[in-house]
Amino acid sequence: SYVPAPGDPAHAGDAYGEYAVVSALVFGFAVSTFAATPSMLADLEAPTSGIIGSFLLLLSGVTLLSGFSTVTTALQRYYCKLLLARTPDALQRFIEQTHFISVQARRATWLALSLYLVSLAVLAFEIFNRYEASAAVWRLGLIVSVLAIGAILVLTTYRMLSRAYEGAVSRIGGYEAMSR
């Protein structure tokens, strides 16, 4: 079995597989939540259409972004493996040509995960709308806060690590590049 040496573009091809898994999981969460929505709504006496509409809109965004990312990263990994097996010299050119879409797919993965958390926070408004106001307010506030912090944390972590990566591969290199 082929083991890529350091600096070999095959390592980049393998990295696409990691994103394919994460984005497929987020896609699965979104589809499962869509599938569960009718039964959730049936349990509610009179769902507020504005809140449910916002929830479904956010969930549609999650599905779109994670679907795009899943297809893109899975195909990139597939084509990298195919090129490695058939014409390894073309692999670096393929990676360079697909760099832009690869970056967009990675961004879509983490944005989709963040939107999923936000959509759950919106859904919490509908669920807690059924409770007595005094019991619902603190629970709703806590749940929305935790989910909002989670969404912000996902995006912030992605951006910090992306900047560190970009700095590490730039010509500046070292500590200076990572601190930008």
C-alpha cells in the first residue's frame, strides 16, 4: 500500500476525507431533524408559523451547505485517489485547480454546523412557547445562550485554525505567521 512522503500531495487528498465525514454528519443531522419536524409540530397545539418558518429556513441552509460540502469533499477525495493510482503527476495540478472550491466547502461545513445550532435555538423558542412564562424564560435563555455560544465557538475556532494554517504555509512562516 502506498504511504505518501511528507510534502506529497497525496496527504492533501487524504485530508479531504476528514471534511467529507464531518459534512456528511451535519447533513445527516439536518435531514433527520427535517424528518422529525412533522411529528414535533404534531405534538404542539398551535405552532407559531413565523418561528417554525425561521427554523425550517435555517435548517434548509444547513442542508444546502452541508450537502454542497459533502459532495465536494467526497469527490475531491475520490479524484485525488484516482489520480494517485493512475497519474500521480497530475495530482498537484488537480489540488491547485480545485483549491477555491475546496476552501468554500470547508467554510460551508463549519457554517452549516453553526447554523444547525442556531436553528435548534430558534426551535427552542417554539417549544418553550408552550410553558408557563416563569418556567420557560430561564430555561429558554439558558438553552439559547448555550447554543449561540456553541455556534460562535465553532466559527471562531474554524477561523483561528484556518488563519494559523494559512500563516504556516505562507512565505512568512513560523510564529510570526501564526500570530496574524
